[in-house]
Amino acid sequence: MGSGIAQVAAMAGHEVVLVDIVSSVLEKAMLSIQSQLEKGIEKGKITAEQKIQILHRITTHGETSAFVGCDIVIEAIVEKLEVKQKVFAELDALLTPSTILASNTSSLSITAIASACQHPERVVGLHFFNPATLMPLVEIIPAIQTKPELSGQLKQWMLDWKKVPVVTKDTPGFIVNRLARPFYSEALRILEEGIATKEAIDFSMKQLGFKMGPFELMDMIGHDVNYAVTESVFTAFYFDPRFKPSLTQKKLVEAGWLGKKTGRGFYPYPDAPMITEVNSILQKKIQDRILAMLINEAYDSHYLGLASEEDLDLAMTKGVNYPMGLIAWGKEWGLANVAQVLDGLYHTYQEDRYRMSVGLKNKITA
């Protein structure tokens, strides 16, 4: 992620300092950037001369002292709060208060990271999506300590970098990792109940317009990563049953069956078996159940002030390639239809997991 963000900044015309304490990591990062730029030349996106100019804008260094004089420092280190706090405290002491300190964390509290600094007002979340050179979305996450004007400044900056910025509250999972949880968790629940096979669920959701089914996507992401995010969001939301992790996925992690990168997850690789047809009644049941849970989460997030409707929809279409924003999808499907599915699930299971959001109720009765 660090090398990708460095490349994006350099391509936008900035002088970039790329820092890591391990020299081999820096060498690997520069090789990766060169490789990506070569691909850009092959596709006609940049010229050979532009490649040389971009590379000349990037210098590498093994010490954080190289950041002195920078306008912004973007951290992309290990996802451990105590490690990030230590690094931010060091940067805060080293750099003038005018330097922006940004974290590329995907789920950790920006407020907690900022608390380690003497100048927390200049700390902000700047979450790029992988690969940073290709994925357009950037989540901007102000901490409660962040000075108000910083979000607008970074939004314009990201637009200049040809990114799609969205502003979100500093809550667990931010937008994408929060709103996407039902895509995985409800699919797992349907599988665990024996209602449908993983192949049938994947096929059904792709028929709805998703590029990958939930089980294919979990295998691609890696179950160690996907399960850890689910568990983190579940814990951070004080064990709200909407975000409850799956024991089925936990067993895959325990077995070391982490998906494509280990050769086995829900499917064996490289030859993952797929099906080409599902009974239409079952297909609709799968689609309605997962989509209703996704839309409910989006409306709940808007009701609780996580982000604007526009930013919620942009995040899901530009960050994880959903065929439509979930707010817009709810309106197209009909919010009364969404409510009917949710009410049916709640009536069947009597679980708080299936409660309808007040935000969704308000939209229906408005």
C-alpha cells in the first residue's frame, strides 16, 4: 500500500519520500513502482519520459527524519494500534504542527491514533483501497480532535490526485468495511442453515450484478484478513449481533485454509468449481435476503450520521465495485419491499440481527 500511495502522489506531480526501516522493503517497493509504470507505458497511459520523471520524484530513506519539510506524511504500516501510536508520537515530535499526519488504516480508530500526539488536530485517516494505483476510492476520516477544515482540504487534494474522496465519521469499519459486512455474514448464515450451497449463493449474487460472489470474494481477500476485520468490527460495536462473525469462517482460518493464497478456502484452487444455474425461487430468496441486509445497514449508517447518502453510495461503487449504491438500490427496489424482507426475517428468527433500522422506517413513513 505504501508504494502504491507513493506512486499515486508522484504521478500527481509531488516530490515523495518513501521511508521504511528495512532496506529490502524499499528496494521491493521501487521495483513494484517501476513495474506498475512499465504496465502504464504498455497500456498507453503514460510515456517512457513520464515514467522517468515520476521515478525521479521519489526518493527512499531508512529514517523518519527524511520527512522533515513534508506537507503530509501518510502512514501505511502494520495494523496494530500500539505500533501506529508509537510512530505517530515520534512523527508529531519531529515535524512542525503544519505537517498533516494521515493514517491509511482500514479499521483502527483515528481518534485513538491521534491521542498519542501533542498536536492531534493535524491527524486524520486517509484510507486508500488496494491497489492504490487503480482503485479510485479514498475514505477521509477526521478524528474528533481533527481541525474541521482538514477534511475539505484533503478532499480537494484527493480530487487533484484523480481519486474519488468520501468523508466518513471515525467509527468501526468506516464506510466500506462496515456496509459490506452483510454481504459476507448473511451469505455465511444462509450456508450454515443449509438453505443453499456456496456455489448457489455465489451464482445468485453474480446474477444480481456483483462481479464476485461472497465466497469467491472471501477466498480472494483471504480468510485471515476478512475474518479479522469482521471480528474487529463486531468487538468495536460492543458485540452487536448484526456484525457477528461466523464459526464456519473461523474454522477455515484455524485450518490454514485462507483462500487463493494458500490453494484452498471455501473452494480448492486453481480449479474452483462453479455452477451455471440455480432454481429461480431459491435465487430470489438468496438475493433478497442479502440485499435487504446490505440496504438496511446503509440506511442505518446514514441515520447515525456516518456519511452523506452520496458518499455512502460512492464508497460502495468505487471502493468495492458494487453494481449500484445501496441507498440508490433501496429506492429502486422499493423500501417497502426491503422492509417486508427484513420483517419476515425478524419474524422467523426473533433475532436483533434482523431489526429494521429507524432510518429505513423513517424513509418509508416520510
